[in-house]
Amino acid sequence: MYDRLLNNRKEWKALADEYDEKMKALEEEKKKEEEKMAAKQGGTTCNGGTPATSRTCCII
């Protein structure tokens, strides 16, 4: 019985590892897409989305 529990634990661990890898890949892809969108919008943004008027970020 103990062997079955260990085997089941290993299987669930393998599934969890596979899921973590997929989620990490999706997050990286999402990050790349956000960077591409920011580059297309004209560069830097300030305070969560408002366009910066200068090269340095403004503090409001």
C-alpha cells in the first residue's frame, strides 16, 4: 500500500512539474508580447500607462 502511495505521489509531482513548465513558458511569451506592444506604442510609459513627455519618468 505504501508503494502505491509513493507511486501516486511521483505521478502527481510529474504532472505538477509539467504544468509549472507550461505556465513559465506562457508567462515568458506574455512578457515578450507586452515588450513588443510597448515598443510599438512609442517607447516608455509613465505611471502605469500614461505616455512619458521626457526620456526620464515623471513622478506625479
